[in-house]
Amino acid sequence: DAYIAKLRFMQVACELTPRWRSVWESCVSQDRLNVQMLTPSKIEAMVNIVRAHQAHGEIGLIFADGLVVVHHAVDVLRKELRQDWRVVVGETPATEREALFKMLDDGKLPGLFFSRVGEAANDFRNPKVRYVITVSSAGSSETQFAQRAGRASRTE
């Protein structure tokens, strides 16, 4: 009866180039995850997915783990697409978040980029919010992705 949103999931695997693999191997802990999430092929895939959805008039949500990844990836989106992508992170004041969510719901933003803070208690009612991208590393949680996808599936 259409009470549950129909979702389609796609995983895009982006391999490390030999150059990025050598950088990755020389790093430790969080730096390894950042290098893995910021590979040029992964960022290019993100931009291409956004472009494809925007060609259909859709807006979306993008999530990434780690502030370094969030800020770098949103800078690439702004530059490549020449659009006003905004970021919501833990330090974003509640009033600013609410204003950004309203702008998104009103169709005034091409999408929002989130850190992990976007996983909880944010529902978007704009029917044009049609896609969710997670810029993640190998081993990211499927449950975490499903939670993130749920943010866009609550449109009326």
C-alpha cells in the first residue's frame, strides 16, 4: 500500500590506484581511512552520481565519516558543480541546521552534506530528495547506510 518507501541500493567500488595505495600503506589509523575515502576515483564517482540525479531534477543527501572527508568532498562538489552545497556537522548550531533543512525542503539547495550527525532525527519532506550517497571506507556498516538512506525515504 506504499506505506514503506521503495529503495534501490547500489555500491560503487573504487579501487586505490598504485600511488594512493602507497600513500595508504604509509599512514596509520584514521589517516588510512581518510586516504581510502578520498581517492580521486571515489570523489569522481560521487560527482558523477550527483550530476546524474540532478539531470532528473533530484536533490540529495551525502554522508561521510570524518570531518576531513566531509570538508574536502564538499569543496570538490562546490568547485566541480558550481553549486551551493552546505555542510551539517556536530558543531553546526541547531538554528543553522533548521535553516538549512528548511532551505533543502524548499528546494533552495542542491543537497546537503553530512558528517555522522546526519544519521539521527533528521527527516526531509521534499519529494525531490531522492538519493543518498555515502562516501565510506571498506568495512562500513550496512546498518549505518540503511539509517542514512532512511533520511531521504520519509518524503510525503
